[in-house]
Amino acid sequence: GGKLESLLPKYIRPGMPVRLYGEFVQPEDPNFESNWYSIYRAWFVQRHLAGFKNIFEFGSGSGFNVAYVAQQVPGARVMGLDWAQPSVDIVEALRREHGLNVAGRQFDFFHPDETLDMPAGSAIFTVGALEQTGTQWESFLEFILKKKPACCFHIEPIHEWYDHENNLVDYTAWKAHEVRNFWRGFPGRIIELEKQGRARILKTKRINFGSLVVEGYSQLFWQPV
């Protein structure tokens, strides 16, 4: 029906335990994670995306973030890119039905489309999308290095930041990455690129909050040089 609230991703599930500072916690509010993310996303968009004229979300999924960013940064053109055609269709529907300045396009992380036009000074971001690339993210990284956006913001579960040797709760998330073949190795590669003078790390921060399976909201912000 075109209702924006229906875009809430299915991985944010009401009534579930969450991760908080190395422990499992059962919130009193069944919608705690979605409410928390609403505040977190508002901070992120206002603090980091406001002012950009071209914003790209890679792995846009349900269009939840595309719609919000387009509303909060009305002067920007927001593009939602995803493996799946239905995700592209949702973004296109957001433009038709809500008049948002958005566009959808299919994108394969493993075989990036070099014809994608990314104007100088663009921002790109991912939210829980690169986790799906496992260890096969090198093609996407090289694509970013060629396109040279002004800033890259990754809000993702980061395998290397769990204290899996000393904390059993962290170990369960660390092991989930291994079993599900989630994102691994990327932060170390960005550190290497910084040493080579090809990248600049802007911020790394473990958020110490997440869902039952993984901590999905840690921050790795950087820019190609």
C-alpha cells in the first residue's frame, strides 16, 4: 500500500533478545531494537550525510534507509542499489508514489557495474549489506577505489572486533560469521590501503549493541585517496 513503515527490515524482529556490551539482554520494550535504530539512523544521517548532493546505498534491501535519507536530506539524489530486482522496484515506487528524489538500480557486489555514474563528492553507505559478501569483497573495494567517492560509511557486523577469546556471547557472534560466511577481512585491508596511501580511515567504532545473532551496527568510515 505504499506505507513507509512497512519497509522495516525483517532482520529487526520484535520481542527478541539483543546484544549489549557483551551480554544477552531481554528488553522490556518488544520494539527496542527498531526504536534504537531509529535514533541511531537519525544521528548518522544528520551527522554524516547531510550536505551531500549524491548519496548511494549499496545493498538497499527493502528501501527502508533510502526513503529515510531522501526525506531527511531533500537536496540530495539518493540511489538504492541491490542484487535483487524487487529491491530496485521498491525504490522506483518510492519515487512514483512519494515524490522522493531517488532511483533504483541493480548491482552485483561480485561483479560491479563500472558504468555506474558516481559524481565527484558523492557519499556511499552500507547497512548490514557487506556482511553478505563473506571474503569476496575485493571486486567491490576496487570499484570504490576507482570511483573515489568523498566518503564511505559502513555500518556492519565486523568479525574482527568481537572479543571471542574472552567472552562467550561474543564467541557466538564470531562463530556465526564463520558458519554463515559473513563479512571478514575488510577492515584489515583498509588498514593496508591506508599504509599504502590509497585510503584514509575516518572512524572505527564497535557499537557493542546488536541482535540475537550478531552486532550489526559497528562503524567503519573511510575515504579513498
